[in-house]
Amino acid sequence: MAEKIAIVGAGVGGLSAASRLASRGFRVEVYEKLPRCGGRNNIIEDRGFKFDTGPSFVLMPDFFAEVFSYCGEDIRDYLTLKQLDVHYKIFYPDGDVLTVHKDPSRTKEELEKFEKGSSVRYDAFLRETGGIYRAVKPLLYTCFTPWSLGNPSLWPLITKLRLNRTYWDLAARYFKSEKLCYAFTFEAMFIGVSPFQTPSFYSVITYADHIQKVSHPMGGMYQIPLALERMARKFNASFTYDTEISGIRKYKDKIILERANGSFEADKVIVNADYSFSQKKLLNRSLRPFKYSCSAFLIYLGLKKKIPCLEHHNLFFSRDVRLNLREIFHDSVFSRDPSFYIHVPTSTDHSLAPAGKEIMYILIPVPNLEDPKEDFLSRESDLRAGVFKKINEICSIRIEDLIETEHRFYPDDFIKRYNIQNGAAFGLSHNLLQSAFFRPANFDAVIPNLYYVGASTQPGGGLPVVIAGSRIVADLVSAR
């Protein structure tokens, strides 16, 4: 009989691993505490509005295509990815606006408005980040340990990846304007870190943004976990929802999983739950002193009419971005003038709202809950009002009058709903000592046949990278 693989968690990492292993003939059973798949990549449906609650864009489409081809399937039979003509629009506090286009010539015209000669340096910046991308990509399918640093074949990477340089340092080598430096490093905030503290090799996100382009899955981001679940089921993986796993332990040559109505055993187990949660709560281990990403305050609005001044993706920068980042990552206080992001998927995908209406997803990065200096609820109304004020000024509207339905997601909801340690929306921080060799490995060092996949393990966070991690795990499981 085929080996039984139990997967704890039906996030994108767990779904991808389930698809890969089921396609190889393993008996795969997935257990999820929520009533449906997706994890943080989830959905709220209300009055005809379909709000994607987590990731909001597709980068690195080759990573998405790979998981389907690994299983002998074609991504086009499962997902329709539409490239955006406008990648995003950046609103600066002084009224300047930078629009980044799919067409690089139009983007260069925009850059020249901010800094003469920047279009030439833009090409040079992308050449360097392209070199980093080509060096990094194979590593995203490899599981490392700190001892891997003893492998001489990897030593040249230390120079290639510019480990002593931050994301910001790299951008500042090419652009004099702080406005452009922020435009080429803001992606750090999409993995929950500051560009002033993140290693330069995370610039691969910027490279993918500008070279591989930005896409939207028609029907919304929730189509991604649905597609992965459908593929896994095609290969006979089973799914048990509304079932929380409360403990994991080794017994002889099996692994025992505890749940409310008893325990069961598996030959091998893959944990797609938050890594810190799994160590502390499922395995009853003490946690080492990790650094965690920021949290987020999310506001989902169903609006009565279209908002033409905004694009699919929009960024609003604080008057003092450095101060805002320090408040989030060092001072643990809520900014009086935060930077924030707005996702308007209905500008591309009209299926997500009733005819003529709009979805607005607002993400405000805030401190995580590890050492809070302020109570979030005491600042909630000010944060919301400040963001609405900026939107109203830019778009010449009164958004409060256009709201048909509103949902909010708070920092502590990441703990209550997803078991995320400290409400860190993006899991473990992506600093140098929590990247690559030093990030938690995809296998357990104590219990044989116990594996991990997800944003806080190797290779890191973000949908394409988590999907790459599922291949690492599937290969490790298959090799034993």
C-alpha cells in the first residue's frame, strides 16, 4: 500500500505539496482548521462583492506554471492569468505621481520626470537585479542548513548576492532621488520588512515585477488555491476541513497527529501551519528568538460606484517614509502618517463585484504584536480616517458616502484565524540571518519524516516562493 502522507494546513504551500505528492502516487490526506482551503489566500463574499483577503498579485508566473507541469498538468486548464497594462501607481505626499507600466518605454518616460538620466540607470539596475535573479532562482528549489556554507561551490554566491548590501543600498547606487529609491524598494513591504534592513538579493522581487510583469488571475486571487485543490483532488488527495490538529509526536516508525476527536497516524507529515506555532503548540518546543515581520490592518470596502482615479495596484507614501518604517519595525507604535497600499481588482476583473460597483482593499502595515507599545483599538479610527482623507483628496470624492459594505481584519486576527505567531502577517522576517541557510529548514532535525512548508520556512514568503518550497518538500518526501 502507498505511504500515507498527512498534511497539516491547506494553505498554498500545503495544497501545492498535496498536488505534487498525490500525482506521484502517495496517499495524501490534508487537514485544515478552517472550513475551506487557502489559508491567508482566502476570500470574503458579501452582497455580490468577492474580497480576496491575502495576496493580491501574481509575480514570477513561471513558478506557478511549474507546480502544474510537475504534476503533468497545464496551468491554462486551471487559471487565466492576465497581465496588467499598468503595474501600479505611486502617490507621493507632495502630489507627484509615478505610474509603472507593462511597457518599459512608458515607464522610462515616467522616471525621467523625476530624475534626468534615470531611464538609462533603470536598465542598468535591471541588469544587476537580473543577474541576482538568475543566481537566486535555482536556490529556491534547494533546502539548506547552516552547514551548507561549508560547501565551496556555494562560496561565490556570497559575492554574487551582495550579502553586505541592503535592498535600499542597491537602489541608491542607481537612483539619486529618494522618490525613485522608494519606488524600486517598496516591494520589501510586501514581505513585511523594511528595505533598509533587508538583504539586496530580495531585489529579485523588483526584477520580476518589471521584467516578468504583474498578472491577475481572472476570478480573483482565490482562484489559485481553488485550482491547486482541484488538481490535488484529481490525483485522489483527500481534504478534511473544520479539523484542527492540536499535537504531533513520534511513535515507533509512525507520526501521531492529535485532534479533538482522537488521534491518527501517518507515515510522513508535512506541516503547512505557521512554523513558530507548530514548534510551540504542536510539538511543545521552546522557540528560539526569531525576528518577525510586521502585521497589517486590512480594510475591505464594497463601493457603490467606480473610482476612476485609481489603478489595479496603488501605493500611497507617508510624508516621512523612514520615520514610518522606524515606527513599525523599531518603535512598535502606530504611525500618525502611514504609508499604505490599495488594491482595486475590479478595475481589471468585473466579476468580483456587482455591475458598476467597486472593490477597494486597503492594507496598512503596522507593528506586530510581539512587544506592542500602543493598543491597536485606540488607534483604529484614526488610521482609517487618515487613509480615507488621503483617498478623498486624491480622488476628489467622499469615500465614506460610497461604502455599501465594509469588513476589517486586525493584527490579532492573524493569530485567531491563522495561528500566526505575534500576528506577523508575513511570518518570520526576511533579514540576513533568517534567509537561505539560516531560515528554518524544510525537514525536522529531531523527528524523521516530519517536514515543513510555508512562508516562515525555506525558501521564504510570497506565493511563488512558497510554491517553490513545496517542491523541496515533495522531493525530500519522495527521496526517503
